[in-house]
Amino acid sequence: MHDEVRRRLAYEVLRRQQRGDSQRSISRALGIHRKTVRKLLTELTARHEQGESALEREVAPPPTRRSSKLDAFAERIESWLATYEDLTAVRLHDSGR
């Protein structure tokens, strides 16, 4: 599971558990297995007991930008667009041949 999705899911499970819902009703409401609910609650309890703070939690660095297939042609494309402002992608593709 993606970290952000899992974090939001864990928050929702905890919120519902604090509201008094059973693990089974939480699993039905969220469409997840009841063992997943139990696992999330166990993880949250362990984090709380260890004194983890959401403010002190490390934020993951932003993902690095993948290169594009067009990066090699960026200068040529920019010069064509500077010369021909109304150039469409189809015409740009045709002119590269």
C-alpha cells in the first residue's frame, strides 16, 4: 500500500475505533479485511507507546523527476516554438523527421 494511503486508512481506522466501532464493523465500512484493521491498530498502539509524534515524523523527500524522451530534443523544440508560436504537436512531430 502507498504510504499516504495507508496513513489515511490507519487514521480512519483509529477514528472509528475511538468512536466505539468494533473491528468487524470498521472492516465492513472501509472494505478491508478485519485482520488488516487489527494490524493497523496494533501498529498505531506500538507507535504511540514508543512516543512517536506526527510532528517529529520524517517527511519523505520528493520523488526525483524521471527523464523524458523529449529531453534530448528540448533545445530544438524550444527554438521551433519561438519561431512558430502556433506550431501544433502534430506539425512539430512531422518537422522532426
